[in-house]
Amino acid sequence: MEIVKDFYSGFEGEAEIIFSFENSEDQKVQLKIWIGYLDSIMAAIQPNENGWSGLAYYYHTDTGWFEETPWRIPDIGDALNNLQSVSKIELDQATLTVFQSIVEILHQAQSIDREVWIEYD
């Protein structure tokens, strides 16, 4: 059985990003989003004094899920810390909802020590 949250419908034909993990009941949990939402979220993250980090690093250097798909997020904690720096006032309501869903899926996976994968299609 799959548990799917879909923020991609209506954007068919454009790039899709899928975050996924298996929960404690071995169900596949997926978050499907339109790439435009992720673009807006990544644009709202500023580099720290050492440069890009977390998911923003992979996004801005076109590595990670851009090179191989599916791609395992190497450090969920780092990704969550990175997302906490997002300037939420820069996000419209739809993008803010997607942002909150990304944070939620990462927290869920981290709480049960599961890997999160990103698929780029």
C-alpha cells in the first residue's frame, strides 16, 4: 500500500520531484511535487558563511537527484536544518503548503530512522 500526497497534478508534462520513504508499517510514503515549488523553496534559502548546505547544496550544484534518480538524502537532519532557514514570507500559500509537507515527510522518516529518497522525473 502507498500513502501519497500529490502536489504535482495539474503540472503534467513538467518536471516532477518525488520524496519517498517506507514507514514503520512498510508502507511507501510519497510526496509528489511540481519542480516549480521546489525551485521557489530553494530560492528562499540563503547560503551560510560556509556556502550552500543540505538540500540547497545539491540543488544549486546540480548534483544529487539531478545526477542519479532515485537518490538517497545523505543526512536528513542536515536537510531539515537547511529548510529551517527558508524565508517563509517569500513563499506563496501553495508553495508554503508544499514546504510544510516536505518538512513533515523528513521529520516522519527521521523519527523512525528511515532513509528518504528523491526521484527526479
